Amino acid sequence: MPAVLFRSTSDSAPAWDEMLKQRIPDLDFRTWPDVGNPDDIEFVLAWKMPQGTLDGMPNVKCICSLGQAVDHIFADPTRPQGAWIMRLVDPWMSQAMSEWVLLHVLRYHRQAPEYEELRKSKTWKSLPAPDTASRKVGILGLGALGADAASKIAALGFDTAGWSRTEKQIDGVKSYYGEDQLTDFLARTEILCCLLPLTKATEGAINAQTLAALPKGAFVINSGRGGHVVEEDLLAALDSGHIAHAALDVFRTEPLPQDSPFWEHPKVDLWPHVSAQTNPNSAADQVADAIGKVFRGEAPDNLVDPKVQY
């Protein structure tokens, strides 16, 4: 029987081994670096593999990302060029991501940073009550994660809009799409939530021009990918006061370097890339189904178009 190779420094190989063998009892599951005969490897389950990991594995048919993001796979020019690239589309992951985004939307809407400053000065003071219906929240990217977050935000009564490459239909969410409508989307958005995939087209999407298009005092929430943000531009916008606060779960370099100004910036909520961690309990059915299809020579679900890398 062909073999599965697992490589990730942030996911549990024993947990995945157990979950998958509950579904495929005779599965040959191998964990890097115990590859065995490299000719046996047909399915790879991975997160942020170092470049060259799959060198000398001529029979790899599918590389499955242990998450929604696949840029880490396309970043390796030595990957088997004929292999399918697959992403996880897991309802549990969507729920977790929406929880994290909602946490920060609500914190900013309910003026948590302002009240934290008042607490520091031991000031007992009420601020004007915010109005949910007039608070304009915008989701940049309406894929599986973005659409779920947008729906949940809209359900709470926020004035919710989303932007994507093509028009999307989501109840309670106004759709902006295409480059021509991006500026209008940004101009109406007071809380911007980035859930884009990272591609050549979206690299550096949150930059000086993008930030300047937001209203003064807007908030930025990024749980997409670190490469979406031009970090120097965001820091400048925070320091100038144009952007009031930012919640960041992802960074260009991870782990975040010790000398990064984000660590101690008073207007930044910093998280260590944990907004939507992969859960083998909920995702194993999908992966087991994909393994079975690949071993039978069939295409699995949730394949990524290599031309657009999304």
C-alpha cells in the first residue's frame, strides 16, 4: 500500500496518526524524518515544510496543507510539479477563525482599548455608547473563512460588507468585488478584517495606500497571512493615529523576532498565529477521504488552482 508522509512542527503527528488509522486501519503513516523508502510516498500532509523536503520522492501525487493556507507549499520550487495541491476546508477551523475575528471586532466596537487606558489612570468615566447598526465592518476576502466570519458579524447587527475578486452572495453582507470597487469598500470600513489567501496578487495588500483609504481612526484585524501586511506602513499608520489599533495573529517572519516593534507597541494586540489551529478530530474525515481517492488515482476535493494559487 502507498504511504502518507507527515511533516509539521506545529501539529501533532501522533494525533493525526491515531485519527487517520481509526478511518484507514492499515494506513502506512510515516513522520519526517522517518521516511523509509521514498518511492512509497504518494500523499503528503504538511505545514511549512522546508524547501527540498520532497526531493527524491518521485511518486508524490498530492500535497495536503494542514490548514487553509497553501502559500507555504507554492513557496517551494522543488515540489513535485505534477502533484495536486489540496487545502483543508474544516467547519471547526471556520468556527475558530470567526471566534477570533469576532473577539476583536467586539473589543474595538465596545471601546476596550479606550477603557484600558482609563483603567491605567484609575479614571472612572463613561464613554458615549457605540451603535452596532451604524458600525461598519469590512471583511477583506470572502473565501470559506471570510464568508463564515462575515455571516456571524452580520448576525450581530453590524453594517457588514465584504470584498473579493468576484461578486459573492451572503445574507446580510454587502458585496464589493474587483479592483474597481476596492477603494469604495475601504472608504466605508471602520473595522477592517483581512482573511485573504496569500498569493502574488495579494502580497502586501495592506499597505500605505490601502490604509490611507480607510477612515481616520479605523481598526485593522489581520488573521490572513503575515505577507498581506507591509509592516512598516502599518506601524507608520498606527504612530500617526490614522489607524487606531491593530489585532495581528500573523507576521512576515514567524516566530516574531525579538527586536520587532510590534511586541511592545501600545496600539497592537499580538497573538502567535493561533486564531484557527487545525483540529485532527474534525479534519480527519476529510483527509482520510482524500487519501483514499488519491491512492485510487482519483482527484481529491478542495484542490487549489496552481495558476492563481487559490
